[in-house]
Amino acid sequence: MARDGMSRRVALRLGAVLSAAALALPRSAFADTIRRRLPWGPAAADRPERIDARPGYLFFTDAEAAFVEAAVARLIPKDELGPGALETGVPRFIDRQLAGPYGQGDHFYLQAPMPKGVATQGWQMGSPSEVYRLLIPQVNRWAADAYGQAFAALGPDKQDEALKVLEKGDASLKGGVDGKAFFELLLQNTIEGFFADPIYGGNRDMAGWRLIGFPGARYDYRDFVGRHGEAYPLPPVSLSGRREWTGKQS
């Protein structure tokens, strides 16, 4: 991590690799807008979801949402280049993924017995939703012991410090859980949400794509195929189109 937390540029180096694939996430993606509405559109406030202080989340509790919102805001912070993960709806993206098949581990092998494996054997924990639900309270307890408050209540500098400790695997979490693996999962999901098509809840207004000059889901590039070395001049397009085409927010 950089001195001021995970810099936008670090995330973007990873995100540039992911952005082409983000146009069409695998079947684990959970997209409200297949039903012709964006996750943050006016219709979203009308449908029944969890009834609590944070309407709109399908999976996260209040404490979980507070942690994720605070963490992604430090992993990809807003700066002079544009909005960060929080402003572009990444927490909602992660929430939707955890509420869907991906969160249930639909493409993971999760059958017992599960003896302790090694890193080269890949995923060594439960389903992503189980990992978030188990690890967030443990991280908050550790942060309270180490810094005097739960993670979301810490100042930005302390949050960056706590994330660095998690990233290194040096956080003493109870129950023998793997803080480093959780950090890697959270970072991966944050980057995915920042660069995925907006129909999945993140990358609001295609801010992540604008940042790296990614054109999105335009269907025809014939006019630009032979123009090597030139920046692509047109704005990005989501799978659901652009607001000026549909009259809806995108």
C-alpha cells in the first residue's frame, strides 16, 4: 500500500487488466438493471428490501455496511482525478454480489472435510458471504483493541494503518481467521466494483472507465480501427446505454 493508503494508481494498474472482462461478469454477477433499472435509480427506493437505517442493501447489516464503506473509501479514494470507490457505488456492488450466487460460493468447492491447505491450492475459506460476515466483526474487534474504535470510526490515517496491517497479515484476529486473505478479497471486490459495468451497482456514471479511457460496450469501432496511437475520443457506454439515449440515469 502507498503512504496515503492504497493509491488510485495502484488500483488502476490492476483494474486496467480487469476492465475488459468487466463488461460481462460471469453468472455470479447480481444485476438489478436486467429488470430495466439502475441500482441507484428512483425505482430502487420503492422496492422492499431490508428495513433498517440503511435502505438499499440486500446483504450488509449496518455495521458491515459502515466497515465496507469506510474501507473502500481508503482503498480507492477520491482525488483530483475523480470520484473514488465510495462515490461510485462500490459498496452496493459488493453487497449485490454477496447477496447473489457469488456470495454463496456457487463456483467454489465448499464440501467438508476441508483440511488446511496451502496458498498454491487457491481459495481456502468458506463462501465469500460467510467470509465477510465472519471477518468484519473480527476486524472491528481487533481495531478497537489496537486503536480504541471500530474501523469505520477511525480517522483516515488510522484506517490506512489498519489496512496495511491487514494486508501484511499481521493483525491478530481471534479464531485463527486469515486477515490477509480477507484484505485480498476485499481489494479484489473493490477493484471489480470500480470497473464493472454500472448495471452491477458500481462504476457509477462510468467514472472508472473514464479514468482509464475505456470505451465500454460500444458496438462499432470500425471508424477507429486504423487510427493507431490516438486516444479514443467518444465517451464510454454501459450495457444499458447512456442517459442521453434513454433519458435515464446511467
